[in-house]
Amino acid sequence: MNHGKSKRKFGRIRKVRKSLLNSLVLALILKNKIKTTEAKARSLRPYVEKIITQGRLGTLAGRRNLVSKIGKIGAEKIVKDIAPRYEKSFGGYTRITKLPARLSDGALMAVIELI
């Protein structure tokens, strides 16, 4: 039974699921807006919020953690470009907008973007 389980598995093993989320975060950071399935967008939101909060705090340990998760390019963009935008806010950095279902398989689609 799956009662009380909050994380989605997407039919993948742990390390593949983790790399999927990391690559989605990197794409979102670099492009500011991505189109993906609604389930992936909902799973991505708390992950991105925590990463941006780490970049906003600006500690050395936080920067090292960012580099290990999303690489040097993404960490640099968060610290220099994205974190200063959210200097006064405490969360709520992303917006999910629902789109019509994909024609090929009927998957619910969504756009996740940085506000």
C-alpha cells in the first residue's frame, strides 16, 4: 500500500530519479521556464525552492551543496542572478501553470517557472 507516501517514483530507481530532478532543476535555473508533466512539476517545486533558499543564504557550505547537486554553472547562476531577486521573500519562488493534456499519451502537462 502507498498510504502516507508523498514522493513520486516515476517508474525509476532512486539514482535515476535523483538525476532526473537535478537535470530539471538545472534546466529551470538556466531557462527560467520549462514545460514538463504536471507530476514532475509538482515534485520539482519543493526541490527548487530549497535550492534557491540555499543560494539566497550565501554560505560556503550552501554553495558547495549547490555545486554538488546542479553543477558549477547552475550554482553560479543561482548565487549571482536568481538569489538577489528573492532577497526579501521567504519561499514561493515558482509558479505552476497547467496546460492541456499531451496528444500522444494523454499526460497532463504544466509549465513551471520562476516568478
